[in-house]
Amino acid sequence: MEYIYAALLLHKARKEINDRNVKKVLEAAGVEADEGKIKALIAALKDVDIEKEIKEAAVAPVAASSGGSPSADKKEEKKDAEEEKKSEEQAAAGLGALFG
């Protein structure tokens, strides 16, 4: 995760996200930088609009109430929670592939 954090920090500081800058951030944080992971990160972020992704991630969908019984609402909430968990697991698996 520290590689992603380094990229996000560079983005927030309006610095170029490149091998050299990511390595500097990691080393400043006391992390021994892995060149392979840095290169994988840079390649994965090549065509990504980070600002757009941050905005989309920050907006949580709001489930509309069905107006049904409380038990039906609880079933819907449970289903939504399960779907969200699956989505998070898929995202984590995709990021895990970047960093071995």
C-alpha cells in the first residue's frame, strides 16, 4: 500500500508520478523501495485519471428505502453489504497483483 500512498502524495503535491519521485517518497518514509514494484505502479497508473478515481471512490451510493417491512430492508442492507464486500475484495485482488 505504501507505493499507492506515495503516488497519491505526489499527486496531491502536484508532482510528477515517476520512478525517481516515488522512490524518494518511499525512502523519506523509511521504506526500502523495490524497483520492480515502482515500475509496475507507474505502468498501472499510466492512463489513470487519479482525480476522477478519487472523486468516484469518495461518493458512496445511497440505497433507496423500498418502503417495505423492516425485515425486507435488513435483507436488502445485507445484500448490499455483501456486494460491497465482494467489490472491495476484487479491488484488493487487483492491487495485490501489482505488488506480489
